[in-house]
Amino acid sequence: MRKLGSSLLVLCTYGLSQQAVAQTEDQSDDFALEEIVVTARGQREILRETPATLTVLTAETLEKTGIKNASDFVNFTPGVSIVANTAEAGDNQINIRGINSARDAESSVALVVDGILKTNTAVLNQDQGTVRQIEILKGPQGAIYGRNAAAGAIVMTTAEPGDEMEGGFKASGGNNSNFSGAAYISAPLSDTVGFLVSADYTTTDGFFRNRYLGDRAIVDDRETWNINGRLVLKPSDVTKIDAKLRYGELGGASINFNPIFALPTFASGLGVPAFYEDINKHTFLYDSNIRPENDQRTFEASVKLEHEFDTMRLTAWALYSDVKNDLTADGTSGDFFRYAGVAECIASTAEAEGYPVNPPSYFAGAFGQLYGAYSPTTCDGTQYQMRNQKDFSAEVRLASLDDGQPLQWQLGSYYLNIDRTTAVSLGADLNQGVLQNPYNGPTSANPTSQLYWDNFNTNVYAGFGSLSYAMSEALKGTFALRYDREERKVHNLAPAVFDPYTGGPINPGQQVVDGVVQPIADQSEAFDQIEPKISLSYAPDRTFTAFANWGIGFKSGGFNNQGSKALIDANFNSAPVNAGVVINDQFRKETSSAFEAGIKGTFLDGRVSYDLAGYYTKVDDMQFFEFFVGGFGLLRVVSNIDRVDIKGLETNVNVRITPEWRVFGGVNITDSEIKENASRPNTVGNKSPYTPDYTINAGTQYVQEITDDIDLFVRADWRRVGPTWFHTVQDQTRVTIFEAFYPGLGTANYDLTQRKAYDLVNLRIGFETDTWSLTGYASNLFNEKFVEEVIPAVEFGGSFVSPGARRSYGLELSYKF
């Protein structure tokens, strides 16, 4: 694959270059690619001179591709992949060059909008206003953005009020009842004050249906809306105040998964092939008796001050964010008869007898049934999950002016407070729906059976600075340094009561003394890190830059829901499973040391641009999300992989063949290896989870004038994502909890849980003028059937798998004035 990718890239570049050479003699500067200014490193720079690998999506690219959110723009970026919206709306896991944002831990990717660092990346897939440019910066950016930038940064720039009234709208409709609309208006209120208001609305029935509940569109349906307000004051030529408000709501489905088993001994011993299934060949069916729901509400307010003194610039900002997210869904514990004695379970099983659920589950009499997760019976119970987070953050920065002096500097400080409450609650399904409370008493309509419920409070303090020096016209160097200290506390909120169905404490971490359940004690811990970064660039002329950089990345440690260790030890680290898996109520900080070197430049008078970079990253204590399922219900935790080594190569080419026709492409190849893993020692030698072996992007854009006012445009993009493992356990066997029920048949083999490579093709064709456009679009044109995420529950004997988006198509109309 590496040889093939390299050969194709070289051949394409050579062929396109030769075609461009043949046309150069009589061409004008219309051929030259545009200069792009970026701010991803905290200062204004020309892209071709920036000593780092960036993918930049300009306003024209955003318009021509129809990009709306992170799931869209990641698909245009080599070396970057994303898992989004599989469990809940705020569940975004971005992987950049082998470093993944582990679910339930802090993000590995900084999100920066108009210079303000967003601390809750649950908002990543939300509308951020009228976006004008997106920059994806790869490699650790801790020296610039701190604790949440170990893998890179996403920097967005939105429209700012101008000197004249302007506005526009865009609306689209397509298959599966897809509709989206967005509009904005901007105007000056005076010579010194301007405003901008934007809003968006999206709704879809999704791609899948619930068979049991009448083929209803309640599997991946969604409705969202957001409104953004911006007020910019410029009381003088050197002072600017930028204030923003944003509110949004989302409603739709949650937990879009099917369970897929990996038990070959069951499959052969019982003659049921579905017990050992390739996740890539699974037919997704949904039969839950409960309508899964996800509600998210977001409020943000920020203010930013910029002021230029005679010799320096002051930038100060503050941000308040409040994101409330909860979901309800069917449970996963039916396989182990947690609620088997409940009257509703017995009645619903009899009612479902013979119903064709997802194999290998079946219902055939009082004792012949095999329950599956998310079944049409009440026997799997219910689940309610809550993730509410309030943040307050502020930063003050002093920096030298961009006045052409050889020495540039900046110095600043940062503060963040996070108040996060999470809950995972399992309850009995008494055919009366799901109560959206962490705890419901034993006489309620939805009595709680197991509960993790904690409040996490965090204070972050940081100081940072950098020096950049031009040693000559060609040679420049930058040294940046940041210190982050994170003080964390956790307070357990689960009531000290017994589970009415098992007789044990409602939280596995609670102890029983003299017949009385004891509360879990508070815990606290501090995590800190010094994050240096060194960058060098050599640019002998405007057409070539060589660069190298090295830096340290940092993600704070933290706390799992209290009681996690006790549950794992009791259920999996004793006979007959004897998993030996190490899970703690506290997980360690993650650090990474990354080196990158490359070249970038242009030739043929700026008609061809290119970049090529190699990188090596050593990650210590990589944070990784694990999912456990059993008779106890379910558990979400973060563990640590002691050491992962990552190396790779990335290249991009952009060619303007004629003034009307451009082609472009990029390839990233990532080779990763787990070197140490005390949590699961037998996984040493495996690959970094959630990391595609490679990503390839290629596309073309053609714009042709057909009248004096109307242009025809065509945009086509292709992306190939290489094979991907989603767990540290990969092509391996493990003993599962089924061994306790069926001795000799309870060993799982996970060799069929690797997602195979898949291809996505997007096509947009339309007409445009200076004021309007009409576009036909198709995403995933050939309806590639791929999986979005695979979550192995290793000791359970299977995986929970979510499907990727299928083909969508429709028409889009836009107008601006």
C-alpha cells in the first residue's frame, strides 16, 4: 500500500506538472494559486512559510464542498479521522496521526474559534457561526494551546461585521427528509459598532428504521438549531472589542449500535454462524422496544479585547460555556437475566416469541430464548446517561507587533474552571418509559438498579511565552514554552442504598458495613506538565521552505466514575475469566514527544504547491476508552496504554492546470505500535486504536463561465480510509464471561473486528453568480456501506458496532447580498 500510494502520487504529480508546463508560456498570473494567511500558531503567517503541516479550507473551499461541521471537514484532511454522533451528540473523537481523543477523557485536539479556545469539544459538531476559514494543524500544540492540544488544533475563523450591510441564506433538501437552512445578516450600527446574527436549522430522518416500533425513523434521526450573535466595537484605530452569544438545541436518537459476537466456539459448537461474524459484513437491524433519545442544550458567551500599544499588542478574552447533554435508551444486560424475574420481562418475552430479531438472539418459549442487547423485550432494562458541563476560562496575552523586526515575542497566562457532572444509570423497564433522573427509587416507574454518578471539579492554571528570531532572511527559529497545572476533585453523588434486584450496593464502589451501605469518599489529584516546542524554518526564496519542529504534548489525568475498579475486579479478574485487566478509578496523564521535518513550496510560477513531511511521536500513558458489559450492566472507563510509538509520512499536492481547473490530493501513512501496556500486557505489538493505516484524498474542481454572469462549477472529492483497529485487543483470543455458563465455549476471537478500508466519493454540480447559486449534491455517491465505530467489549465476547453514513443527495440554493 505504501509503495502504491507513493507511486501514484509521484506519477500524478509528474503528469499534471508536465501538462501545466506545456501551457505555461502564454499564460497569465491567473494560474497562480492564491496566497493563504493562517493563524493556527497564534500569529499571522503565510501558509507556505509556516513550519508545520496544515490543511486549510478557505472560504471558497467551504462554499464549493458544502462543509457544515467537523464530520465534513475531517473527510477532506489526510491524516485525520473522526468518530462522531455514534452514542450521543457531544461524543466527538478525532484522531490525528495516531493520537485519539479518548471518549470520557479530555480532548486531544484544541478547538479555537476567532482566537478563543473552546474547552468543551462537545460543541465541535455544532454550528459556530458563518465560518470563513478552517485550519487543521497537526502535531502537538501544547506550547500554544495547552493541555488539550496533544494531537493538534482546529482553528476556525468566522465572518465579522463589515462597513456595509450584507447577508445571505442557504437552504437544502434531499432524501431521508433531509433539510437544512442557514442565514446571516451583518450591518454597521455606527462608525464604530457593527453586528452579525446567524442561525441554522437541520433535520433528518436518518438512514435506519426501528422494525419493532413500526419502521419508525427513530434510530439516527436528528433535529438541531443554533443562533449566534456577534457585536464588534472599534472605539479607536487601535482598540477592538468582540462580544458573542450562542445558543443551540439538539434532539434526536442515541446509541446507534448493534451487538456483534466474536465467539467461534459457540458458532461451531451450536451450529449458529452469527456467533462469529465479520463486523464489515453485518446487516444492521434495530428492534428496541424503547425509543432512544438524546437532548443537548448549549449556551456560550464570550468577550475579547484587542489593543495595540506603541510597541506591543494586548489580547484578553473570557468565555463561559454551559452544555447539558442527556440520553435515554434500551439497556444491554438482557443476556444475563438481570431482570428475568420481573413480570414485565416474562410477559414481553412471551409476546416476542418468534419475532425475527438480530441473530443470534431468538425467543422460543419460557426457557429457550436468547436475549440480545437492545431487544424488543423489557428484559434488557433501560439506561440513562447525563453529561453536563459548565466552563469558565480566560486568557491574557501580550505580544510584539508584526512590524518586520527580527525578534518577535509573546507572553501570557490562562485560567480554566470545569464543573462537570456525569451519570450512567441502569433501570428496570416496567413498560412505563425511562425517567430522566440519575436515581429513581424502587417503587418508581423506572427503578434504578445500578448507578455511577459523580461531580468533577477542575481548576487549570497556565503560563506561556515564545520567542521567534529571524537569524537571516532565510533562517528563522521559534522557541515556545508553557506550563499547565490541573487540580482535579471528584465527589460521588450516588445514594448509599441497595440495588433492589441484586441485593448489593447500587454503586459497586460502595462498601457495606454492618448491613449499611457506606458513601464513597471524595478524591483529589493534581497533574502538571512543562510543554516546550522548538521550530526551525529555512526559506531561501518564496518558492521553497524546509522546516523541522519538536514539541511535548499533554493531556491531564483524571477520574473514572467511582467504583469502576471494584466492578472490574469482581466481575473479570477472578475465575473463570481471569482477565488480568487493570482499571483504576483514577487514570494517569498522557504525554507525547513529537518530531516532524518536511519541505513545502511552489513551482511553475505558483501553479503547483506541495508539501512533504515525516513525523515520529512517542506517547507515554496514552489514554484509551474501554467498554465493559456483563450481568452488572455496562461500564465506561478510561485506561492507560503505557507506551505507543507512531511514525508516518504525509504529502499534499495542489495543481492549477488552467485558470478554471484545479486538481489536488494528499496521502498520509501512519505506522503505530504498542510498546508497553500493563493494563493488557498481551496487546504489546498491536497498533494504536482508532488509527487508520492510511488516508488518501484526491479531488478536482472546475469552474467555467457560460454567460457573462453565470458560471458552471463541478467539484468531486474522493477519500479512502485504510484498515482500522478500534481496541488494543486485535487479532487475538480472550476468555469471556460466557465461560462461566458454557465451559469450553467461552473464548472469543477478535480477528474479525478490524474495519476494512472504505471509499467515499462526494460530487457537487451547480450554477453560480455573484449573488446566488443552485447546486445538486451527493455525499457517499456510491452508497459505500462501512462502519463508523467498533467498540469491543472484550470480556463480553463481542463488539458494539455503529454504521457509517449512507448516501445522501439533494438540491441546495443560496443567495447573498
